[in-house]
Amino acid sequence: MNNIEQIEMTRNQATETQMGLDSDCYTNNVKLNAKFGQYKAATLANRQAAAAAFPDNSGYSELKQEKKLELSYTVSTYAGLSHVALTDLGKTDIADTLHVNETDYSSLADVACQALAQSAHDIMLENVEDLGDDVTEEMLEDLQDEIDAFGVVKGTSDAKHEESPALTEAFVESFKPVRKLIEQLKMLLKPYKKSNKAFYDRVMTAMEIPAVNVHHTYVNICVSEKGTGKAMESVVFTLTKAEKTASTNWEGLATLARVRNGNDVLTGVFNGKVVVLAHIHIVRGRSNDFNFEIVVD
């Protein structure tokens, strides 16, 4: 798993978490609820694909994993209680800085998990007078001890994975439905930009992929039929300068991996006819996503 895949999975989890926290904002939106259900299923499949490779447990510590899960439970529980207390006081800006799901912590690398737990602790301690009996200074002192104890446990909670071409390909493929659903969610969320901008802004922020240093550059393509939104299979895409070719699958998705950065020409051919001809700019060291709607004669 490379850096961009790791950070993309973190983005996917952040989106799922934020949509879950804000579920009351779209309770009656049947289509958005259904699409979010599809998204959660796709992200679960992505996580399962990531875990499917054969583990190499050298350096792996069961105690570290146990302490990580315990810490994730404690800090997410306190963060959830604090989120409710602060929201009730109208301090939503502070409340929304707290991560309330266990997986927000447990899915991170050990050092990042500890750092996020420490951040949550510090936010809660700074606002402890507003938390009442739900989260007290004594509870936060115990949480600090738990954070410190986790940090000194030897080993790692992360099992490393051996190289397996088939499993690696399955893992890479598992990102494609998630990317497509992210774009669909953005479209379904667009009306909230005016009707509930605070909710819209929170989710859009969660959907952003932070900048990260990576070694490889990708071009990801999503193609649908204009008017129907139906995924377009077997559209052959070619990058002129990069001399790379890929064909869309049944979900209308294709990836051109390890391509050259800079300006290039992307051509899409369907049934012998050029349906896409685009001058694109490819940013080095990241996934470059492009969406096209095709008119089918």
C-alpha cells in the first residue's frame, strides 16, 4: 500500500464519519441515504481488500494491538460525550474538531493514532468546564495515562503484507467504486450548499484528500452516458505522451498507472469512434481524477 492509497482510505473514512455525524441533516433524503449506504458498502469492501493480503507478523505485537483498540474505545467514547455536551451549548465549531468513531483512531498508524488521541484529550481538557459530569478532569487524567502507556508499548499493531499480484490488483480495483460514489455523493449534496451550507462545507472538507508525498502518479477515469448516468464499459483511453492505455470496466472506471506528469492529451475511443479528446494536466505524485459524460449515438 503506497502513501496515496493510505491517505485516500483515511479520506474515505473521514467522509463516512462526517456523513454519519450529520445524518440528521438528510434524514428525509431517500436518494442520498441510499447512495451513502452504497458508499459504506464500497469502503468496507476496500478495507477488506486491504486486509486480504498475507500478513508478515515480524515486529507485530498483540499487546500493542490490544492497547490500541482499548485507547480507541476510550478516547472515542469521551469525544462522543463531549461532542454532545458542546453541541448542546452551541459550540459546534469545537465539537466538530473531535473524532467520535473508534475507527478514526484504530485505523491509523500507531504514531498517528497516539497523536490524534492526544489532540482529542487536549481539546476536551481545554473545554472541561463545559463538559459537566460526562467527562471530568479525573477521567482525562486517566486518559492521558492510557495515551502515554500506549506510546511506550514495544512493537507495532500493524501487520505488514507480502507482495501478491492478485491481491494487490484486487486492492487497487476496490478503490474505483469508492471514487465513483464519492463523485455521486458530491452531486447529491450540491443542493445543501444553499439550504444547509454548514453541513455541506463539513462534508466537502472531509472529502478532500490532503496533500501527500507519493512516488507514483495515476490518472483515474470515470465515464458515464450523458443523460442516463449509466456507466460506460469498454471505452479505451490513451495518453499520447505517456503512451499508456486502459479500458473502462463495467463500472465505467479505468486507471492509467505510473504516468508522466505535465500536460498530455487523453483520448477515449468507444466502438471505433473518438468520444473523448481532452488536453489534461497531470500533477506529479498523486491520483489525478477525471470524469466524462459521453453522448452515445
